[in-house]
Amino acid sequence: MSGQWEVVIGLEIHAQLATRSKIFSSAATTYGAEPNTQACLVDLGYPGVLPVLNEEVIRMACKFGLAVNATVAQRSVFARKNYFYPDLPKGYQISQYELPIVEHGELYIKDAEGKDKRIGITRAHLEEDAGKSIHEGLGRSSGIDLNRAGTPLLEIVSEPDLRSAKEAIAYMRKIHTIVRYLEISDGNMAEGSFRCDANVSVRPRGQKELGTRAELKNLNSFRFIEKAINFEVERQIELLEDGGKVVQETRLYDSDRDETRTMRAKEEANDYRYFPDPDLLPIEIDEEYIEAVRRTLPELPDAKQQRFVKEYSLKASDAAILTVNRALADYFETAVAAGTAKARTVANWVIGDLAAALNKDGLEIETSRIAAGDLSGLLDRITDNTISGKIAKEVFDAMWAGEGTADEIIEARGLKQITDTSAIEAVVDEVIAANPTQVAEYQAGKDKLIGFFVGQVMKETGGKANPGQVNAILKKKLAR
């Protein structure tokens, strides 16, 4: 990428709110139902029906606003955003325009140099989702599924503060973590519960005026979002350097071809003919309501990460991994509290062996085959020298396979570590007698051969000898 250009990115993230019913009707929001089985007369836009606001969406929007240090409006208004599309039965979408419920928030990400960078959040407003057009398997026809029509969304709009695809992904991951911590959205990108539009432009470095932007629509995976932004940046730079102009438009990302292509000309706000919805009263909440919501906020990711570093003496990088998911953080703390192992040891096993096992089997921490207390029981057996770290991995695999607790497996397989000094000395003597050449080389100064001798002793004992004792006894007996 040419160094004379600066990239400017703003994201519009759509988080589906985790309510049981829709924003203006009692229809269910369950994912995966048969087409058009979860759309009532309100969702279908029948004449004479009136929307009734789901109060839970107000509480969830407030939680988000407070979590990102934003202003939660005591008065906000719903508007009609008018446009025609087959999956929009009413011919308009109920959204918020001039008076959104949340404004002027912020969060921090790490930039390319690892420094904290503030990203402004312009607004977060409530709106209803549209339905879905289906084109596959219907020949030359298209189908309309209105199950999603009326599903509550919180649209989170950033300032154009992002300067690379990597920063955009870091910001989006942070929002993803926050809405899941708050339990206001499940963040399931595969099901469309968390998706974004990216506004991308470039400008000569040092120029204050923004360049012409293209909007990349409906991106729903972190990997594709990054690839789409990078392609679009390169496309715009190449176009400008060849003397062309960037056209303001909406573009789609084709993951098969790894390219963006024109979808339609980009609409401006006045194209939508926004006006206050006459069927919905303004939302009016007081400071008492906002403070009541504030009292329900959990410990948020940044605060939890800082506490993990301070309270558990973890590396910042490990604390960041453990706190990206609230359930994972809870698992870690439960395991620490349940046993005697050091917090760093627990962190290493959760981030290492446990994460690998979960990833291999496509499981989330909530469905782990080893409970936090059981992992703690395994680590206790390392701490008290019942088993070695190496044998612990064998026990972990057996626990994952459902063979029982750590103690049951250790007993059944006869895996207890040998800590009897005289027994270890006997094996050490045998190994030394069997390897006179290596003994002479070690005593001549090849200190690294100690690893060879340790390996031989561990082999003879089936890996059960205490490694620390083996090292100490070997060094004593091999000393000239």
C-alpha cells in the first residue's frame, strides 16, 4: 500500500438484542424456525395494527450506553425510514434518527504499536430488522422469509477513527465482547445476530477532509470483514492513482472471488424521508431508571483484565485472552478458587490444553467436557507431586474422554509419581552403569547431557519419577 494515503474507516455494527419477542410485537425471535412462522400481523404491516414497544430493548440499550461511557438520552424518538424492498412489508423501517437513545460513547483498542487508542462511538440506536430474501433453490423465483422482520437491533455507529482493517477488527471484537458480557446479544455471527457495514475511504496523508466513501454491506465474519476492507482500500488507491474518482456507493463483498462489487448507489439520509413515527410515543426515561440499570452492569472486560493482572499476577496478554469471554473468565476464576494450584498454572492450562480441546471438538467453554472444579482437581495432583506435568496431560485426555475424575484415572491407571528417593536412586544407578561413554562426556564438560540421563530415568520409570528429584540425584551422582 502506498505510504502517501491514509485509510479512514467507520463501522455500523448491528447487534440483535437477546429478547424473547420482537421490538414491536409479541412474535418470537427464535432462530431457525420454518419460514414465515414467526411473523404476526404487526410484522407483516397489515392495515390497522399498531406497534407496541418492548420495554426490554430500552433496558438493553441503556446497558450498552453505560458500558461505553455514553450519554443515555432521557428522551428519544422513533422514526420511519422509508424505502422499498421486497422483504420490508410496511414500505418503511422503524428506526431512530435525530434523537437516538445513546450518543457520544467511546472504547479503547490497541493500535499497531500496542498503545491504547480511543475510538469514538457516535451513537447507538434501536431499530427493527427487515425480513430476508431467499434466492437459492427456487429456480427463477425469489422467496421472502419475514421471520426476522421486527427483530430488535441495536445499531452501533463509530466515528471514522479507524485507520486500518486490523483496527476495525479490534474495535468490532471489543464491541462483540461487550454485548456478550452485558448479555444483551448472543453475538452469533453465523446466525446473523452480529454483523456490520463498513464505510471505507482513503485520503492523501495529512489532508483533513474525508475522501469519498464506499459502504461494504452485511459483513458477518471477522475474517471476511478484514479481507473486504483490505480489498476496498487497494481498489480505491489504485483508482485514485490512475486518475479516477471514487464513487459513493454500496458494495458487496464476494468471498469466493475475494473482491467487492457495486450493489447500488449510496443513499443519503434525505433519500429515506425520515419522519417521527406517529404510532409510537417518544421514549422517556428518568435518571432513576438509568441508575437502576447501571447497578445491574457486570464487571466489564477492561476492568476484569486489569484485575486479573493485579490479583492473579497474570501476564497482560494472558489476562486479555481469559477476559475476552465472560464465561471463560468465570471458568478460570472458579478453577483458581477450587484448588491449590497457582493462578498462572490454571491460566496456562485453560489457555493451552483446554482451549485446544474445545477448538478441536468445536465446543464453547459453556459446554466443556471438563468442569472448572475437575480441572482444578487435576492441577492439585501436580501441585502435591502425585503426578508430573507430563502425566497430567495423559490424565487430562482421559478426563476429556469421560473416563472419570483425575483421582479416579490416576488410581485406575497406576500413574502416581515415584517420589521415594531410594527407588529413584536405584534407577539412576542402573542408567549411569549402562552409559559409561555419556558419563565420561558429561564429566568432561558436556553439561547438556543431563537431559539424556533424565530421559533414560523417566523411560525406565514409565515417566513416573519426580523430575526434580531425578535431576538432583543425577547431578549429585555424576559429580566428579
